[in-house]
Amino acid sequence: MSLFIHFAIGFVTSFIGTTPPSMLNMTTAKISLERTKNEGIKFALGVSIIVLIQAYIAVLLARYIHNSENFEWYIKITGIIIFIFLSVYFFLQASKERKQKDPPEYSKKSSLLIGIIFSSLNMFAIPFYCGVSSALNMFGWITFNQINIILFVVGSALGTYSLLYVYASSAVKIQHKASLITKNLNYILSILTAIMALATLINIL
């Protein structure tokens, strides 16, 4: 059961974290509209391959910090800062006008390769998974042994792929409703990350 929980937590965390319209998921929708659904799915696969690597690096970093007693207090402070940053970021995103900017242009290269490149440029992923995995470990929801790390990371990659698959499959509907989705989900995520920041602060007091 513990193995399934680590996979499920990774899946749900990544799925929710990827849900608000962003460069990656809106590009998935754009490729599906301008090319084909299958091309959008290839893009999603390319993104997920890199997420697999990014999440693994992030969790190893979180484990290293967790196992170093001198750094335990600092990672909690870092977690608070990350969650506050996320809370403010999501709130500001939700407060913006509903006009959505077009995703970056791309050439006629392989959709899989474009997904790999775009995902590699996402510098937000490693801090996100490091902060989330550290918080989950602190609350006792995940542990940092090798099997559980792999399951969490695989779950994270599949969570991202599943969400992007939804974007690829529902590109037309999502294109028209992206603003409403952004407004509602970003407010919710802003509140949730603020709660996580407060819970982490209470834990170290």
C-alpha cells in the first residue's frame, strides 16, 4: 500500500501542479489544433520525459538536505519561502486580465523534440518538486528510500503526461475556457500553497 501511495501522491501532485494554463500545456493545445491530436500527445510525451529527470533530481536534493541535520531547519525555511512565492504567483496569475497570450512559436520540428526542449527550459520544475517532496516528507506522507522515490517520480511524470493528454484531447474547448480555468484554479492553488506555508511555519516553531 505504501508503494501505491507514493505513486499516487506523485501523480496527483504533478497533475494539479500542471493544471493551470501555462507555456507547456497551452503549447500542447496549440500543437493539437494546428497539427493533430497525435502531435500534441508526442509533445506531452517529450515534456514528461524531462519531468521524470527533473523530479528525480529534485527528490534526491530534498533527501540530501533532509539527511543533513545542519540543513533541516534551512530546508523548512526554504519550503516556506517557496510556498509563499507560489501563493503570490498563483494569486497574481488569477488577478490578471482574462486575455491569454499565445504560446511561443515553434518550427516544424518533431513535436517530441519540441516537448523535450520546452520542458528543459522550465526552470520552475526542480524547485517545485523539491519543495513539495520536502513538505510531504516532513508531514510523513512520503519517505526517501530508493523504491519510493522512483515510484513518486514515475507518478509525477505520468501525472504531467495525463494532464497534457487532456489538453491535447480537449484543445478546442480548453482554448475557449482557458481564462476561466486560470482564474478559478489559480485562486484555489494560491490558497492551498498559503496553507502549506503556514503549516510549515507552525511545524518549526
